[in-house]
Amino acid sequence: MAHIDYYLSPVSPWTHLAGLRPARIAAAAGASIRYKPVDPTALFQRTGGKVLAERHESRQAYRMQELARWAGRLDVKLTLRPAFFPTNPAPASYAIIAAQEAGGGDLAGLVHALTRACWEEERNIAEDEVIRDCLGATGFDPGLAFSGMLQGAEIYPRNLDEAVLAGVFGVPFFIVGEARFWGQDRIDFLAEHLGVTA
């Protein structure tokens, strides 16, 4: 059975645009999928990238156009300048990690609920109340926002180390064996690699 390692950040607009497609592709292909939240700032620092604020203004302007284009193409609501971006992605990432370990809910739905909270609803996904709401809405114990913090804090930096060793340099990033796919705009190639339709 094929396996997908999915490196992501709940604060990434590109992860939001990926939406539920990775989970649907995995299900269609009969593949397992492991969600691996990483700190995008630390990932950029370790792989030669630049955080958004440090990029040339022409790159920042082009990013805004691309976000608008892809949101329109995918028919996804996306606020280009949400009220709480950037924000600390660690608490939401810890919740994803804890929920994955606990099981029993809709993990893909949780990731999407968190990115939607940031990019559509303009809520601060670093706040416990928002995280608890997203956990509860997707079938997980809202208490994981607290009880999963230690576990999340242990696995989160480990995910980053694994990402760098695996050749990951941005999010979303998908790895299937030796095949690598960077960006929500490469999800069709991921599906093709797995022999299914995106």
C-alpha cells in the first residue's frame, strides 16, 4: 500500500488551498497518509528560503496575485490579508499532532477547519478557543488543545528534522517513496503518481 507523508502548516494559505484534496486522493488510491505539521519559518531558515516579510516586494506582490488566481480557480474563499496572519502556528500544529495520535475524528477536516479559521473566518488559530472549536467540530476531544501540548511539542520539532532530511523546503509538500511534490498546484501530479484522478 502506498503511503503519503504530508508536510503542512495550518497558517499557510497554500495548505488552505490544498483543502481536502490530499485526503481524497489518498482514499481513492487506498494509500495511508500521515500529517506532519512543521514550522514554516524554521523550515525556510534551514533550507535557504526567506520568510514572507524578507522577500523582495515584487515577489510579495506576485504571491498576492497567485493566491487570488488559485482561490478563484478552486472556488475557495480566501482573505488575502486576514486579521491574524502571521500568527504562531505551533498551538494549532500541536492540536493536529495530538488529534492524529488520539484518532477517532476527521483529521483532514481538522486541518481544513484550522486553515479555514485563519484564511476565511479571520480567527486567530493560536488561541485555545479557536483550536478547541475546530477540534470539537471535527469529532475530536476539545481538551486535546491542552492535554496534547506536551506530545505536540515533542513531535513538532521532530517533524521539522525529518522534513529537512527528506528534502522538504516548503508547504504543502507530499512525499511518496522517492517521489516529491511541492505545492498545492502539484496535487494533480500526486494523484497521477498514485494512479487516481485528483
